[in-house]
Amino acid sequence: MKKNLSKKLLFPVAILALASCNNDDEVLPLPLENEFEYIRILVNDELTNEVSLVDPVELSTESFQALFPKSTVYGTEAGRYGALVHRANNRVQFFDSGFESHGDHADVMGAPGFATLIGESNLPTHFKSKGNEVLTFNDGDGTLSSAKESDMHTSGAKMKTINTGNTAHHGAMAKFDNGSYAITEKDGSVAGALPERVKIIDALGTTLFASTIQTKGIHGNASDGRVALFGSRDGVLMVESTGVQSLIPHPANFGTAWLGSIYETNIANKFVGYTGSMGAYLIDVATKAVTPIIESSDLIQIKIDYAGNNLVALFHSGEVSIYDLITNTMTKNGTILENVAKDEIQKPQIEATSRYLYITQPKAGEVWKVSINDFTKIDKIEVSSTPYRMAILGLETDEGHD
């Protein structure tokens, strides 16, 4: 089902060129600011099975039906697919945007819709994508599930299970460029669901490098293919593909706080760590330093933009700040939303491309498209009635196949 999403344009941006008085001059319209042609926004719903695929250029949306509501939503590394992880229902679905990267341009490979591939596992929770592979860590039994993107439309295809020798825990994993995986393990030294260690396994689940560092709890991770970082109470656990492990210390003022979320960037040796009580921090694996980007306890959420170059911070005050991760400086700040109560159950979610911010409005059934150049330019896009999570799919390009 296709909807017209032009519900309200607060600040129209279409500008026509004035005709020239010189007959020798060609009359051309001035260029319009808009999103990249091959970007889509996948939005699911908290209460219903409805999934909205937003075309932010045309301000139109298509509606699809997932198996379950209230899933977590991710995009794959290559940008073509989205993953809907239905943790409580032991299922993973994949959505095909139809856009495939072909070097300097995008190809349209078909109409958007759900892929055939299904994941069935015990509490799939943590999702990762690397190259042609998609992975989930399954909290219910500590296994991994794996599949190739080339099998997305294979009839009857299911993700395969990798038995890791783990016990059940709230875990995470990362894939290295050499094909091995860094995966958390629980030794029982700390009460609760969090793991304490990380080991490296191969595609069969065989241990290649045992853990050498025991922590008091791990949560959150990211990898650049060469090293993997895991947030821990003892510092940032750095695991190299060679098996070498070390701890990067927290800043001195952290006290008992720790970086429970870690994000990749597109900048060599740089990651971002986040804790709600302290803020967002730049992690340099070359110098093993953790330095502040933004220190605040008023953040709703931070995200790395789709290109991996900027950090976007959404505050309870309704402010949004953008930080250049190369220079670690704020490049943009402004108030977009009304104040969001800290005890609000479903808060706005934010994503960003190089050109636009996208912010869900859970009570209004909308996604707001906000120009990064001018925060007052907002398109209010109607989606499902209670938007829950979203992911950016596609490619930051306007070049298609000629």
C-alpha cells in the first residue's frame, strides 16, 4: 500500500529561477536541496505489524506487514537490506530496499519488500553485518546465527546456527576481516546476564584464541574488521584479530560509570563510546585514549551518521547537536523538538544522513525530515500510528545505472 506522505511541508524549499532577459542565456531552475535519490528510511511500529518504507525524496511511503510489532531494526553494512529482530518471538526478518551498490552508482534490483530468508533462534538480540554476512547473537543459548546476503531470496533459506560452547547470556559478537569472530562468554564470576570475557572463534565455533582478560561485566561492542571493542566496567576491552587483548582506561572522572554502547565510525582507529550518565566519548585505538565529545546526562540518544563521519546528539530539551568526528568539534546546534520528559516511555528516535536528520514522533505517527543546513526546514512525514524504531537503507548517491 502506498501513501502520500506530503502531510505538511512547514518550509517549502522549491525555488524557481528568474527568467533571463538575455535570449542567448539558457534558462535553468536553481538546484533544489533534497535527500540522496537512493536513500530509504525503514520504520516499524510499536503496537502493530506495520512497517513503513519512506522515500524521503518523493515524500511517499509504502506499507508492509512484518511478523510481529516492536522489533529492533538495523541496516546491513552494504545498505541494501534491513533486519527486524523479533527477540521475544525468536525470529529475524530481512527487508530488501532493492538498491545495490555497484561502485560509483546504485542499481535497482527489484521492488522493495521482505526477503525470503528467516532467522529462527533462541532470543536473537545483538545484530551485526559484515560484507556478505549477517549475524545475530542469541541470548537464550549463547549461539550465533549466520547467513549470506546472497541467500536472501532463496526459497526456504534459514540462518544457520554456530555452536560457540557458550552458556546463555546477554552477549555480543564482531566479525574480523580474516573471517574469525570475537564473541563474549560468561564464566559466572559476576551475577546476572552480562558476560565477563571475550574469545575468538572460527566459523565452526572452534576457539582460536581464549580470553586473557576477565572483566566485571561487558555490554556493547563495535569493530573495524581489525580490532573489536567491548564496553566493560573495567575499561574498554580491545580485542585484536591476532588474539591480543588489552584494556583502554576510562577517563578519571567516570567513577562507576562505563561505556555500555560502542559505535563504529568511518575514521581510521576511531570509535565512539556512550553512557547515559556521562555522555559520548571518542575512543582512539591507536593511542588507547578516551576523550570527551559531549559531556551531558540529558541525552536521549546519540547516533553516528550514515557516512560515519559525524555524531548526532538528541537531547531531552529538544536540541540537536552535530559533531565532526575528525576534528571533534560541534558544527551545528539548534532546537527542533519540544521538551521530552525523561520518564517518557517511548521517546523520539534519531538517524542521520549527510544531508538530513530523521526523527520519529511516536505520538503523532510521523517521521520528521530535517535539513542539516537549516533546522527550520522540516517535512512531517506520516508513517504508522506508533513508530518505534528505524534504520536508514540504501546509498548516499544520486547516480543510477545509465
